[in-house]
Amino acid sequence: MALRTEAQWKTFFQTAGITDDTALNTYAKSFADNGFNEQSLALLDKETLTEVGITLIGHKLAILQCASKKQSLPEQPSTAAKATVSAHLSTLTLEMTRPQFRKFQQDWVVYKQLTHLQPAQFMAHLYNACNEEVQISLINMHPDFLSLNEEDALKVIEPIVTVRSNPAVHRKAFGELMQGENQSIKNYVVCLRSAATDCAFQCPNPECQHDLSSINIKDQFIRGLNNSTLQAEILAKTNQLKTLEDVISYAESFETAIRDQTSLSNQTNPPDTAYKFNTKNKQPSANQKSKGKCNGCGEEPHNRPNKCKAWGKDCNNCGKTNHFASVCYRKGPSKDASQE
């Protein structure tokens, strides 16, 4: 590790076993001001330490011993050192979102494990993870930052780097979350749960601490579903699907069934083969003589049910679902030949 700044020298003295905050800050400032670096460790002696203001014999011995150990380390990096090189800690910047800061907290936990950091080194690494603007804010607002413990340091950093918004703003954004056309149920639920974290979905009664997140996630999940057939089925099964977990489980089963049905139709015959032929003579109907047309909507071939306009729609000719009247083979005049 490079030894240039006060924070880096403070970490070195902590490694040497010096715990007094005043001494740590004084020694670190003196070494940084006098231009010491890692190469200087080989030249350290008691007289030099006295010249820079370190007079306690115990501290001198501890520093010289630590310097000696550092110089005797093999040039080939150890396993822990290699992990330090490969580990990556995201940068703390101003105006981060709360989800971004929560991700940083998880990155920090992983970083500590990969680098085998000692508690005495936590503050120096957290400070080093901040960009210059954040560092300046920390120095001005909390001059004793490097002497804080890990938990307090993260509490100090969070309000500096995150943008605070009224929960009403987050709830508005939450209410606009809709499932994308190709978005899976699982991914949609993850997005809703993540957005709900900042919405403060608690009971309005001050004496009640009940979390209403599940209820709100369930309601928005149903409102935002992309598949209208699935949405209608969930609404029709209100008495059976009472909890968020029930609704999600049902939706995932429906999604799996659609996916499996699509796989089967691609391997054998389309599930709507019956729409192609008259039941009496098995000949293509007038509406289906053109090859390569979709059996449900009559347009160019595409993946059913995801891309078909007729999927989930009722036929105005026969009353069956998943096809328009214009491609219906069943006997009877179409009520609306321009249904598509």
C-alpha cells in the first residue's frame, strides 16, 4: 500500500499498534508534511522519529518494528494482497440514490471479506472510497471522521451522498411501475420490492408499526401486469389468492405454462390448428388459404401468444377466444368483420 497521505500514514501507525487518537493524528500529519513515503521506512531510526516529534519510547519501538516487518515482506504478493488488488469498491459520490447507497453497503461487506481488512483499516478505506467532493464534505462536517467506528461512519456518509426525497415522490414513481412486454414476473417483482423500500408504506397510526409494503406491492403488481388474461384471472380469484406470495406464485405458474405451450407449438403443431380447417371436409377455410398467416389475427406469422393481437380476445362470430372473426372457420355470419 502506498504511504503518502495522512489517512494512509494513520493506517500504518494503527497497524503498528498505536491506538491514541491524538498521537495518530499528530504522527500522520508530521509524516505527510515531511514527505515520508514507503521507501523512507528502511531509513527510519530513533533519532529521525524524535526529529518529527515522536518522543515516546514505546511508540518509537512499535513504529520501527512495524517498519522492519513491512520491509521484510516478500516481493511476491500474498493471497490476501492479491485479493486486495482484484477487489473493487464502488466510488461514493454526491447525489447518489438510496438504492445506489444500499448497493455500496453490500459492496463494502464483500470488499472487507476479499481484502481481509482489519477494523483499524476500515476508516481509511471508506475515506479512500469517496471522491474528492465527498472527502471535502466529510472533512468540513466531521473533522473526527477517521476516528469513528464503522457503523457511525456509514451513518455520517449516507446523508452527505444520498439525495433525500419525500416518500410521496417515491410512491408516485412506484405507482407508475408497469411490467415490460418481455419482462419476467420474477424481475418485475424485484423492481417493485426495490422501489417500495423508499416509499414508507407504514400504517398512518403513530402507535401502529405495521408494514403495509406487501399490500401495496400486491396491488401494483396486479395493476401493472402486461398480460390482460392473467390480470383478469387473478382478479377473478381474489378469494383464493389472498397474499402477495399467492399472487406471485400463480402468476409464475401462468408464465411457465405459456412458455411451455409456446415451446410445444414450435416443436409440433400450433395450438390453434383447429382454427385452420373446416370440421367437415378438413379443407382450409376461405380466410386461411393464404399460406404463412397467423391463425388468430390473420397477419404475418409471429410468436403466439406474446405477439398476437387476438390472444385473449373473444371472437365476435363464434364466441371462442384467441382469434378474430375474420379468421374464424365456424359457421355463422361475423358480427364485426373488421374486429382486428
